[in-house]
Amino acid sequence: MIRNAFLTVVFGLCLLFSVAAQEKVTWKDLADVNFTSKYFDATDEYFLVPDFGKSVKELEGKEISITGYFLSLSPEDGIYMLSQNPMASCFFCGGGGPESVMEVKFTNTPTFKTDEVVTVTGKLKLNADDVNHCNYIVTGASGFAL
């Protein structure tokens, strides 16, 4: 009986620390960023370059959890996104700014469908230099549908 109670307490503490290890982030949190247009010789084009705010910089490298719309852009190449908005009104279609979408690098291939609302957990990487990737990248990601 005491052993079962002890195991229950230990399990509860492990669950608490596991949940506490992730920082719940909202799209509003990620909006602490300003953009300026910058020319890139390599592409002969202008791109919006982020200047991340203090609160966003504090999230870099942390394990985060965020909910959004799943976008399967190129599953054969492992290119997946999470968006504040559904596909028809996401950043690429003019419905939001670059801060409203993030690239997601899953540890296992997801089975979600485009526009399914999911929660993704992983390590947040901020990207201000590589125009071939999003400004927000979640690596080592896992997720579940709501």
C-alpha cells in the first residue's frame, strides 16, 4: 500500500516536471518581432529580415508547445509547417506575416492532415539569416491532434 502511494507520487512528480519543462507559447507571443526589407545577392531578391524582440529571444533553444493549423507542404521531402491560420489564409496566401508560421522538423513522420488543429512540442530555433527557411523553426518535434 505504501509502495503504491510512493509510486503514484513519483509518477505525478515526473509528469509535473515533464509538463513544466515545456513552455506553452501562443502566436501572440511570437508577434514580438519587427521586420525590415533586405536585399540578398544570392537570390537577387528582397526578403523581410526579423529583429526578434526580447521576449522571443528568451524562447530560443527552449522546449516549447504551440497550437496551430498543420500544413503539409511537401511530405516526401519532410517539409511541414504550423500556422496561426488555415492554409487558405496562411502567410503564403497573404493572411498573416512571417511571424504567423513556423517550420516543423518532426522526429517521426506525422499523420496529420492539412488544416488539422494540432499541438506541436519541440525546441525553438530563431532564424534571421537563411531565407530558405522560416524565421521560427521547431526541431525534434512531436505533436498531437486536438
